[in-house]
Amino acid sequence: MSNPQLVEFQTSDKLNLPGLFYEPFRKTDKAALYLHGNGSSSVFYDVTIMNFLGSELNLHQIAFLPFNNRGANYITKLRVDDEHKKWIKIGTTYELIRDCIYDIDAAVSFLKSRNYREFYLIGHSTGANKICVYNYYKPQNSISKYILLGGGDDTGIYYKQLGPRKFRLALQKAKQEIQKGNGGKLVPKYLVDYLFSYQSLYDTLNPDGDYNIFPFLESLEKIKLSKKPLFREYKSITKPTLVIYGSDDEYCYGKVSEIIETLGKMSSVPGKFKLQIINDCDHGFDGKEGELVDIITRWLSA
């Protein structure tokens, strides 16, 4: 593996996204893209695991492009290279999950400009949700294989944390403020003690929205929140897909085995899905990075 390059590419809506690019010494036409989760996440804060994954993928003749999507950090500024050359506030606090389509397409275009032709998409946490969103709205895409790592039920988690009454209040208030043109304003702490704008809060809480990809709470506890079919976006995947959870994932309601069983049943083409639990590790796969990377590289190389 050569030293990673610091790269930047532009989305079709003119945002400039930074990334790390790992290329093997021998020429290859295969490349894996990596989508980090939300909150404080950034590929530049996880360089150790990025280097590890990049090194192993390169040994298997696969290039690796982890990049900061528009959901990186809670709040950051990104340059918009339109005619006004302005900077905008973005990050988890303002992001709408469907905009991941712009980010993924831009990363694929960057790789195509470097003569890569076969693509694998890896997503951790919210990154896994984004893969499902991307596939649902753009099924005729250039990706050959998906890897979903610890996809989360944010809608259900907030429902549990807030309780039914406060959850409905927060959802209603966010919708009202968006209708007033205040979608970009920050939500007061009395409503949700988390750094949200009204638009990102509504995007996250809305049971019928794009964020609600893995409705584990609804499925396992028979709580009716959404009108749309459960796991609709996940069930739209027909490409080879690897799904991995840590046995102690703190965002899985203590029911990782049941979640894996549910996802197995919801897989539309079971023969193309591989579902696996890594024992004795959490949502971030802490302490089990080597095992995680080994599973990923072996599956991609098979």
C-alpha cells in the first residue's frame, strides 16, 4: 500500500468533499467506498481503522476511498463552488439523508475518472442506512456489492428515549417550523437534548421518512409508528450484500440475534445476503477491528 492521498471531489450540487485515497501498487479496476456514520463521525478521526482497512483491501487488489460526506461532524462548513463561491453550514445537524445520493455519486465519478470500473460500497451506522436509501432511489447504480455495518434504528431509539408523547410533540413541532421556513434553525433543548435543526430532526424522527430504514423497535416490539411497509428500502436490495453487527451493539435493544434473524427474513434475495455477528464487540466494533476487516476483505475477494 502506498501512503494515502488527500483528495477532494465535488458533488453535483457543488459541495467539495474531502477524502483519503488508498491505491495498491499494482494496477486494479476495483475500488471500495466508505460511508461513515453521523454525529461526531469523520474518516479523519478514525485514521487507524481507515489505514488498517485500506492496507488490507490494497493487499487484495482493491483501492479504498473513505471520505467525509455532508453528515460529517455535528456542524461544519463546506465550500460551495457555484457562481457565488459561498460557504454553508452542514453536518449531522443540518443534513437530510436522501442527499447522500449526491455524495455517493460524486465519489463514484471521482473513481471513474481514475479508471476504476468495479465498485463496492461500505457503510457503518448511518452509513448503512444511506446505502439502503441510495439503492432504493437509484437502483440502477454502478455499485456491485454492499456492506452494511451496524445499521441503526434512530427513529425507534428516539421514540424509546423521548417516550410516545414527547416524540409526537417533537415531530409535530419540527414539521410546523419547517412549514414556517425555519427548517434550518436549531431545535431548543427542551424539545430534544441533541444538536438538531428542525429539518434534520424531522428527517430523523419521521417514521415514514427516508431515515427509518431499520425499524427494529416496530418489528420486534410490535409498536406501530409508520405507515410505509417495514424495511421497504432494505428489501429493495437485490445485489450481493454483507450485513455485520457486533453482539453487544448498544443501539440494538439488547436483541442483536433477533435483529439478524429479522434481516435474514426481510432479505429479498436470501442467496445474495450474508449476515454475521462478531462476538464481544460494540457498535463501533472496538477491539475487533481485525476480525471485521478480515471478514470484509474475504467476502469482497470471494
